[in-house]
Amino acid sequence: MNMKDFSLEGKIAWITGASYGIGFAIAEAYHAAGATIVFNDINQELVDRGLKAYEEKGIKAYGYVCDVTNEDAVAETVKKINEDVGVIDILVNNAGIIRRIPMLEMSAADFRKVIDVDLNAPFIVSKAVLPGMIKKGHGKIINICSMMSELGRETVSAYAAAKGGLKMLTRNICSEYGEANIQCNGIGPGYIATPQTAPLRERQPDGSRHPFDQFIVSKTPAARWGNPEDLQGPAVFLASDASNFVNGHILYVDGGILAYIGKQPS
Ligand code: NAP
Ligand code: GCO
């Protein structure tokens, strides 16, 4: 075993939607492991915000405006990355949205939008980067799944359908391209403190914790929300040569939620 297997030296990593949040934390870790960081976001303001944030961390990142649901924009972005930086070695399909709406009140348009960003886009971006990886003789695709790849809950029907599908897309990319030395795995974060979950953690008018906040803490053996930094080690592992025989796996980084029935109410 050579610890250099965990290095990402000389690798080019594209993390989608990584101006902040989980994607930004993963990019920070990849930079620390030696990778060149490429990210995109949906508009120039967010890309500029991301570039500034990376610069403040001492990271020279390459930022591109790209809506990952737009196949032509993705193809154009891959072309630009190849010209500006080089052929992508590591792809993290991180960009994602959620709509928390009871199913009977959710429009088909809202449902389609979540599926488009959280499931169709990982297909589109993976399909765009795979040819370069196959030509190079290696590649790592990491899909950011979710607890909702395994569990449902009220109001997140579209998100759970997308993340469940993303788990199976992960296994299918593994199945189709494992022979080309492509490893495609997923990370299933638990409940992580980012802007996406901020509404679930808002303090109540009386200053008490949000009921959902208390619920998640009671369902997590670690008795806390996760932080984006909790995902950094697992993300480096799945992007590195240390995981070359790990394929089609969803690595849940959830503080134990999926293993635990939940704390008995006192
Ligand atoms: P976040 O804070 O909402 O960040 C998501 C990023 O994706 C934002 O930069 C967002 O840009 C970008 N994005 C959205 N739609 C896009 C599009 N069409 N094209 C390009 N970029 C787009 O979310 P997060 O909490 O960091 O989550 C990141 C990933 O982890 C998501 O896939 C999420 O489903 C997953 N996840 C999160 C948690 C959690 O507890 N936070 C747990 C499990 C899984 P905008 O600012 O324009 O929206
Ligand atoms: C929700 C949350 C979750 C987290 C995450 C859990 O509303 O239940 O947003 O879906 O984002 O996906 O793994």
C-alpha cells in the first residue's frame, strides 16, 4: 500500500455547481490533494463569487458559466476546459436543487425541473466527459446522491425520485465503462449544513431550534448535522487511485442515520 495512491497530483477535477456548499468543500480537498480545480455555476455572478472564494483559499480555479441541464452548453464547456486546462480526469456531479412541496401541490413543471438538474444533468455531463476519460485510459465519476437515494419523506418526491435514479445511473455507468478503467461511485451525504438545508435549521421566533433540526439530530447517531468538510476525505478517496477497485458503490457519509432507528423520545 502506497499512501501516494491517495494523491490527486496531476489530475484535473471538474466539480459542478461548486461556487459554495458541498461542491466548494470537495474542490478545496481536491486542491489540497494536488488536483487542478475546474468548476461551473449557473451565472457569471456566482462564478465570480466562486473564483474570489477559491482565491481567498489560495486556490487558482478555472470557473465557467454553464447550466448543466443544457447539453450544448455542457459540450461547449468541456471543449473550453480541454483547451484551457486539459482533459478531465475526475468529474463530481454536485450541482443540484430541491423543491420541498407536497406532491399533490407540486406542479409537473417543478417535478421536471428537479429531475432535470439532479438526474438528467449528471447523465449529460457524464456523457460529455466520458470520451476523454476513455481515451486517457482512466476516469473517476462521483455522483452526489443523498439519504433520499434510499429513503423518502414528505414534500421531496421529485428530489427522492431524482436521487434514487442517480444511484442507479451511478451503477449503470460502472457497468458500461468499468472495462475502460472508469470508476463511477456515489457519495450519499446525510444532513449537511449548507444553504440548501438552511430552511430546515432556521431558529424559531421564540429562539428555539427548528423542529426538523431537532428531528435530524435525534435520528443521527453522531447527534449533529454534518458539515461539508465531513465529505472531504471520502471524496478524495473516491477520486484517487486508492479506490480503483471500488465501482458502482454509494458511500453514505451520514453520521450513521441509515443504520439507526432514532433516539427514543425522553
Ligand atoms: P447548494 O448549497 O444549493 O449548492 C448547489 C449548487 O449547485 C449551487 O451553486 C447552485 O447554483 C448549483 N446549481 C443548481 N442548479 C444548477 C444548474 N442547472 N447548473 C449549474 N449549477 C447549478 O447545495 P449543497 O447543499 O451544496 O448540495 C450540493 C449537492 O449535494 C446537491 O446535489 C445536493 O442535492 C446534494 N446533497 C446535499 C445535502 C445537504 O444536506 N446539503 C445532502 C445530500 C446531498 P445556484 O446558487 O444558482 O442554485
Ligand atoms: C430534505 C433535505 C435532504 C438533504 C439531503 C439528505 O429536505 O430532506 O434537503 O434532502 O438535502 O438530501 O441526504
